[in-house]
Amino acid sequence: MNVLVTGATGFLGRHVVARLLEERLAVRALVRNLSASLPAGVETVSGDIADATSLRRAMLGVDWVIHTAARVATAGAWAEFDAANVTGTATVIAAAGATRVKRVVHVSSLSVYAVEANGVTITEESPYEAGAGERGFYSRSKLIADRLALQAAHGGAPVTVVRPGLLFGPGRRPPLARRAVAVGPLRVILGSPRYLLPVSYVENVADALLLAARTEGAGGRAYTVVDANVPQAQYAASYRDAAGEHWRACYLPANWLRPAAHAAEVAGKLLRRAAPLTRHQLERTTWSAYYDCGRAERELGWRPRVGWADGLRRTFAAVQ
């Protein structure tokens, strides 16, 4: 099989490329800079997900496209997120249709789901978040892209959507929490110590993307891919041990920051920039959800090869 990876030089993209090479598949990388460093054996093709012509050229002779490219940031204008995450995804899917690609695997996000109560279980049948206007620009753009990807699939496009959790692994320092700040010997963590963190080790996600590409009946389906739903306190303790650090966790009730989040939203609207903190984000750290991966296990045969605690140890060992 011939596989095109968008975002191949990014954090997830690099691990996807490595996984495909392990399977001895022919890998082509869409890059904006042909001098980008990639493993031996990877064919590089100059292009951009915003450029339909370069995408069609890159997809000639390709069987699968794994679309990892995205703008992942906490700052920037909406137009930047819209261009990369929404228009870029639509352009990738359209180019794949024009070149008769057999499968497009779109990397989405858990942030598309509505968490409507504390303790709710989320499956792929759970509703989309309704209040898109209250979301940060990244989450809002990923929701729109997820929706258009599945709409294209329902119209006959060979698209599969994969929704990973909080991504970590070698090459990127793991997140301590959804929101955390270092204050001397303390790590101030937003939310309850019992809040569940849906964590995803990057190599496990790469496995899921490969399975989504090669599984016959996966077209038109969406899959949640989370290694474990871990209470913040348990995760923080394992994180500290894996990093060899010495600090104490302090948990800050999310409601204490609601006025600051509201002010940040108002300032963001005036400046047409992404707010660094929104009320929606605060709500997501107040209401905990359990993300069920049963569909990925049943239909793709996916299970995490690397446990989340072992993944933390491997990640910190790679940066030390």
C-alpha cells in the first residue's frame, strides 16, 4: 500500500510515519519544505493542505491518506484555525475523491463531544457540543472539521474519523493536566483531583490510525481512541515520579476563575484573537467524562500496546 501523511513533520505525524515504515509500507510525506528531516525511505512531496493542486499531485498513486496536519495552538486569529483545520480538511477530502484514494483517516479530537453532566459516559453516538461559539478557536475548528468529514463520508467519500485524547509521547513533554501552572514547589492544577484525564500515548494512536486505514468496514465511522481515563491525582503522582521531579499538587476549583475567563473572552472578541481561557474550557475541567473506546476495540481490534504509566516513563526517558 502507498500512504500519504499530511503533517508528517509534526509530533503525531512523525510517529505515524515511523509506524507505517515498521509495516514496510510505501510512505509519502506532504511537506512545505523539502529539506524537512524525515526517516530514510520516505518520499517527500512539496505541497500544502490549502493548495488543491499540490494535494492532487501528492495523492496520485496513493491508497490511503492519514491526515494529521492541523493548527494546534492556544493563540491566533480564527481565520488561521479555519484555514488550516476546516478548509484544509475539506480540501484534503476533495483531493482524495478526485484521485480515487481508497481511505482518508482524519485525526479529530475529543473536544467535539458535548459533556453535559458530571460523570457522563461518552461514546461515538454522543452528541456534538452545541455551543461552538463559546469554544476556543482550536476546539471550534476541530468540531466543524469533524462534522464535515463525516458528512462527506455519508455522501460516499471514503473517510474515517479518529478522535484521540490528550496526546503525549517521545518528542513532546506530556501535559500535567488540561490546565496547570508551576508556582515554586507547587503545581496548581485546575479542577478536582478526581477529574478524569483521557490520555493517549502517541504510539497507540499511530496504531489506531493504521488500523482505521486498513480495516475494510471502517469507512464512514468515527472512533474514540483513549488509553485510559485517569483521575488527575493518580496521573499527577505518576507524572512526577516519571519526570523525577519534586513538587506538590494543589487543585484549584474551576469556578474561581470564571470572571477571569469571561474577561478573556470579551478581550478575545474585541481583538479577534483566541482567548487564553474560556468559560467553556473551565466547564470541561469541572465536569468529568468517561470516554468509551469499545467501538475501536470491536471494529478495529485496537487496544493500547503501551500502558499510560509506562508511556510517561518512556516519554521522560527520551528527553533526559
